[in-house]
Amino acid sequence: MNSFVFSNGLVSVSPKSYGLRFIKAGAVGLIAAAGVSSGYGCSVCGCSISSDWALQGYAEKPGLQADVRYEYYEQKDLRSGTGSVEKGSFALPNAQEVQLSTINRNVWLGLDYAANADWGVSVQLPYHDRGHSTIVDGDTAASTSHADGLGDVRVLGRYQFSHDRDSGWGVQFGLKLPTGGFHQNFDGGPQAGTPLDRGLQLGTGTTDALAGLAYFGRPAESVGWFAQALVQKPLAAREDFRPATSLNVNAGVRWLNTSRFTPELQVNARFEGREGGAQADYDNSGATVINVSPGVTVDVVRNVDVFAFVQVPVYQRVNGLQLMPERLVSVGLRWRL
């Protein structure tokens, strides 16, 4: 979609203790999810949409938290500008690439440690399983690829200012590390053995800086809300590729009732520029996407929660031709140690 990666904040108040904490709204994003560098079209379609939005990021009390999350989304809606494009309308061979589908199955492990009520750090480790099919310009048959493995790890620190039971704000800062592979080739079709687009690799190959602000509030006993923004910017190009700079803006609200079920609703927006470098797909990169993400968290036993979200786009504008998902499904388990 997971997935904002950077940390997507959401106020999470226990129905029993009403303790304050953030849940990352990814995700990127997640997602984040969606993975690491949330993406949508050819240039970044392997990454999770707001892949971090389901991970827990802030805690009122010191200690360690962990969660594991699975997300699934298929990018099969070929779009240009704000509209869909019929794949069958292209004559073959064609002067431009016609992407067919990208299927993403991602698993995220999140670890968060709060040294005290002010300082904390989180680490997000993604595992990607991605299949892609496309008709490259000049071809009449589809070329395919499949890859699975570790993606780009994210490390994010935080400092919270003037926080109490009803409100607070803080800063976020960290790095996306180049731990994912980026030398994959097509494994089937006319392009078998040739390099896959850099934006479809498991990682970007670059180290990216992360910086953001977050605010949460509790306007009523049974209502919590948050607003958060985070910038991801590559520090340098690598092997003729520089991923896009992106801004993720998230907001959410949750109903703090006395049952074990806590419903919540998020709005996740992503503004992404174009890739750069000789290996970039400049014409088909960059997008503005706004998603609505309803979900629920369930208290299973003491210190253990499960959660599920569905993310649906309400606005999409892309440069060139890019594949977009119609929805993202994410489920996970979180525990406090």
C-alpha cells in the first residue's frame, strides 16, 4: 500500500486507561506504506502506499513495543492525469510502455522504544513480495518480474513537546537506509535478463532524510484526533538514480468508547515530485494522492491488540502513465513488552 514511512501519527487512547499514544498513520506507507517510499506508478509502484500508517509510534510510558503487519494491494488501474486509461486502447507495438499490473504483498516489523515520555525511536523493517507485468515500448508481448526480500529499513527518532493527557506536539527525524536490493532484472518475456525499472526494485539504493511535525488532541472524553506531516528527501543520487522527494500529510480521528473495539478514520495525502537521473522514469513519475482509511483496533488480551484497515483513494493525479491501486488492505498484531 503499510502503511506518512516516515511515521504517520494517530492518537490512540486506551478505552480502559485513556492513556495517550500515537499510531503511525502511514506508510508509508505505510506505508508506506505504504513502504519505504510510498509510490504509485511505474517509477515507484513497488512501494507501499502510506505504508507506516498502522504502526504504533508514540507511547506515554517508557518501554518497548512491537508489531507485525501484512498488507496487500494490486496496482492495475492505469491512469493519466486524473482519469483512467483503457489498456486495450493502445496499439502494439507502441512508442510508450503499457503497464499491466503490479501485485504487492508486504510484511512490516515495527519496533518502538520510548526512553521516557519525551524521547523515543522506532525502526521499521519491510519484507516485500512483488510481481510485475508490462509491455515495454516496441514489444507486443508482456515482460514479467518477481522479487521478494528485505526492503529499505527506516529509523525514526522523535521528541515530544508540552504534552499532557489532552494534547501535545512533537518533531520527528531520521533516515531511510539503502538496505533493499536494486539490481533486479526481468525474468520472463521479451525483456528477460534486462534491468527492471529502478522504481520497481526492492530498494532505491539511496539514503533519504526524514523530518516531520505531529500534533494530537482530545477535544472530548471519547474523541481523539491527530495531524501530522513528514518530508522524505534523498541525500544523493546513486548509480544514476535519485528517487522523488515527497511530502505526506495525515489526519485522523478515533472514537474512544469503553468496549474492546476502537474504530478510527484517517485521511492520508501524499505529494510526490519526479525522479531524477539517467535511470529515472521522469515522464511517468510524481503524483498527488488522497486516501481515506477506515479501520478498527481490538484489544485481545492485556498489552496485545489486533488491527485492520482498508485504504481507498478519493483523489489521484499522476504524471504520464502510472498504475494505481483501487484499495489497500492491512491487518496486524501489536504488543507492548
